[in-house]
Amino acid sequence: MNANRFTNRSELIGILVLAAFLVVILPLCLDVFRLNLVAKYLTYAFVALGLVICWGYGGILSLGQGVFFGLGGYCMAMFLKLEASSVENTKIQSTPGIPDFMDWNQITALPFFWKPFHSLTFTIAAVILVPGIFALIIGAAMFKRRVGGTYFAIITQAVAAILTILIVGQQGYTGGINGMTDLRTLKGWDIRPDHAKIVLYFFEVGCLFICIFIAQFIRHSKLGRILVAMRDQEDRVRFSGYSVANFKIFAFCVAAILSAIGGAMFALQVGFMSPSFVGIVPSIEMVIYTAVGGRLSILGAVYGTLLVNFAKTSLSESFPELWLFGLGGLFIAVVLAFPNGLAGIWQDHVQPRIDRLISSRKPKAESAWTDNSVADGAPAE
């Protein structure tokens, strides 16, 4: 596979600009607190990338991506919580060696499904496999029966609500409404100091670019072209002999896994996980990130996530009671005025002007070169 099939020149420049912005400019310009906020924002960028594949190219609108974000986050939080709940750290409990919320709920032994999370290898595998398998079950149940469009979006919302209620109700096993807090170390390495936050930030940026390259590969491959064709003419793709349901399941599972990776990064970076990131509201916010950045643009989804979360932090600090109205207004404005988001504005208004500016300067440079050639005795043709 040649480089042109993987990415074109403008996309490569966009990736390099984003890399310079995240790796050089932000770490030099922001203090540790603000940089940690950016790291938190970037965890949602993983979800936005998944929605570009699922919604933008596959035409599958999922309003329950918070489910997979939460599953990945809880898998990582379980490992971190077990490490923080050593016998030495919990010796004041009535049952040392188990998480504090289990002790508060009079659970006297670690549940069997918690025990494998003592292993980091198992945890990393679970972050990928648990959401992927869950998405596979939901996708197979829906897409094999040709359930899609608005009905599928409503069903994903219902799944998000159900999982939130389940997590809150099973307080003794999940931490309930408070979630899993006081996550301290990763294999003995304290993740709370400022230097650890900086290391985790660069690790997260590296993982984000790996996911960007994976999304780019899917987009430029034959699979990506089939997804676009399926989005625009589903029946024609089906009549061509392709299994539309299987392609939809694949796109939905990829989106779920990317969301779960973001959730795991969130648990590491922020140090807690709660059901407030699993429900309907955060899932809809994640869709807004993608819509603002551009649901057809991989890089636009990252920029949209950063922009919306920066606006959310800034406005909620000054006008906390008005932020949700502003978020809704932003989504309506984008849908009505700029349906392709920031990426659409760039492609329709900014990029053409840059191209015209470059092309207007080229004849002058060629004319100057020709004049010099004639002066030197070379042929002018």
C-alpha cells in the first residue's frame, strides 16, 4: 500500500500541525493544571474518532458512546483501585485488602469478577475486549434485524440509561454514584504528582496519534469506501453482494473500542471514574464534539473536542447556569449553518483562499525563472 492511499499531502500537514500543537506548543504555554485539563479533553477525542468512523463514514448515529467510555474507564479503575487497596493501605477497615466501598457495604471478600484485575495485562485486554464484545452483541442484535437510524440511536440511549442505573444500584461492587476514587498508583508508580501527569499526557497523545493513524487507514482502505457507500446507498451495497450488517457491526465495534481506550486514559489521567460519564447526557455531548469538529474529518473531531471542552470550562466557570443552553445552541447552530463543522469551514472557505493565493504567486515565480533563463541564453520554452 503506497503513502497516497494512506494519507494525502493536506492530511499529512494537518497531522503534523496537530502534533506540533499538542506536543510542543501546549506543553510550553500551559502550566501543569491546564495541561492536565487538556489531557482530560483529549480522552474524549478518542470517542470522537470512533464516532467519525461509526457515524460520519458508516452512517450509524450512536447516542450511547458513554457506555463504552465507561466500560473502558471502569476496567482500568478496577485495576488501579485494587492496587490502592492493599492490606497495608486498608488495615483500618473491618476487612483489609478490599476496596473501601465494599467494606462500607459489608462485603467481606473480593468478588470473583474483580480478582483477574490484579493483572495489568488482563486489564489492558479487558479494556479492549469487554466493550468490543458488548458492542458486538448489541450490533448483531440490531443490525442483523436491520434496525438502524433513529431507532438504533434511541436504543443506544436506553442502554446508556440502563448501565448507569445498574452501576449506581450495585454500590457494593461498583462504588455507586460516587464511583471509584482515590486511584493512586500504576504498578507502584504514583500517578498523582505533576511530573506523572506530564508523562501521562505525552503517553496519551502518543496513543491518540496511533488511533488517528488507524482511523486514517480504515478511511482510505477499501473497507472505508464500502462504509461510505453503505451510508449513502445501503440497498445498492447489499444488492452488490456485501453483508451490510457485518460492516455496520465492524464500524460500531471500532467506535466502541476507541471510546473504551479514551475511558481508560481518563481513569489514569483524572484518577477516578463514576457513572456520571456513562449516561445519556455525556453521550450526547460526545456526539456534539464530533459534530462541531466535523463528522467527516478525523482531525476535525480532535479540534472540535478541544474547542467544545475549552468553551465548556470557560463558560461554566463564569456562567455555570447557562452552559447547557449554550451547548444546545452550539449544536443547533452547527447543524443548521455548518453541517460539516470546523472541517467544513476550513475546506469550503479557508482552503480555497489559500489555494488561490498560492496559485496566484506561481505564475510570477515561473515568469521570473523564464526571464532568468532567457538572460542566460537558455531557450524560453
